[in-house]
Amino acid sequence: MDVYITEKESGTRIALSMLPEKTKRKASTKFQSYDIINVGEVKVPRGTKLLTFSWDGIFPGAGRKNYSFVKSHFWMEPKELEGIFERWRKNGTTLILMVTETFINHEVCVSDFTATNSGGAGDVSYSVTFTEAKEIKVYTTSELNIKPSAKTNETSSATRPAPAAASATTYTVKSGDSLWAIAKQYLGDGSRYNEIYELNKDTIGSNPNLIYPGQTFTLPS
């Protein structure tokens, strides 16, 4: 398992050289409360709250760079990593958080980050919380090219909607997707993820675990 954090705008990516012992994913639902005579309080679901992902971890110092539990090819100076995380928090940078071999592949922002120097090896202990980032777009009717339709007693053949075209065998990646999950949903067998990877190798690259929201894949028949 690897943890990758990528800046959405610049594409700059880091990977953790020392994995946290456990990660916490929190999801909850919003409720609207009503007081009804003879019934009492009733709560009705009204959408969902933003997902959060959090963990406690260690940025290992140079004294532990070559330990077996440290992925030395990902290692960076703890102070440099501390500065990067703090910059992300201050600037509200939109990131793509991906944990391979899990369903975590979401656009997020750093909502909380604390760091403390620890030990004689130059380690930095830290706690981080990521909150799901949702983009909101507001359009005018002119931008959407919406025109009021004239009321008629019956629909003429000229204004009848064209029959829907047959769905294309393509899929656009959303936050939280993985090749295994896509194969499970659309091919009926998660183990067929490699067929999707082989068809879209030029788009995905050398690592089938690194897929990003917005990519469009061709699906096998």
C-alpha cells in the first residue's frame, strides 16, 4: 500500500515514505428536524456532510532513512514535508489523496495539521485531517443556452427529443474510484481490472493504481 498526495493544479506529487498505522475515514448524513404534534421530533435526511480522512504519522528523519519499514525512494526531509503540508493548509490547496489498495481516491484540502519534533533521529510526528473538496459551479441561463419553451397542446415532430443514443463503452473516473471497483461494477468481476488497464495504458501510465478523477477509460466488451 502507498499513500500519494498530488496537487490538482500543478500535478506535483509526494508519497509518504513511512505509512501511518491506521487511517480514519468519516462519513455522515445531514438531517432536518421537525416537531410534529402527537409524534414528537422527526428527522429527515437532507444530503451528506463532507468526507474527512485523518491519521497520525511520522516523517522519519535521516537517522532512520534506511530502516526496513521506511520506503527510502520516497523519503524527503521532515522539515521540507512539514513546510509543504503547512503551505497546503494555509493556501487551501486542492489535492488528490489516493491510498492504493483502498477506495480512497478523493479531491481534498488539508483542514488541520500539527507537527512536533520527536526523537534523536530527526523525526517529526504529525497529525493531519483532509476534508473532501467539492467544486461548485454557478451558471447563468445564457451560459447554459436555456430558452423558455412555448406551450403547445401537442408536441410536434420537430420538437420531439431524439432517441437516446446507445451508451458508449467508456467511463469517466470519479472521486473514490479504483480500477477494481470499476471492473466490479461494469464488468461484474473486480479481478478483470487488468483488462481495463491494458486498454487504457497510455492514459493511466505504468502504475494501474494511479487513476485520477476526470480521466476517461474505454471499457472492454
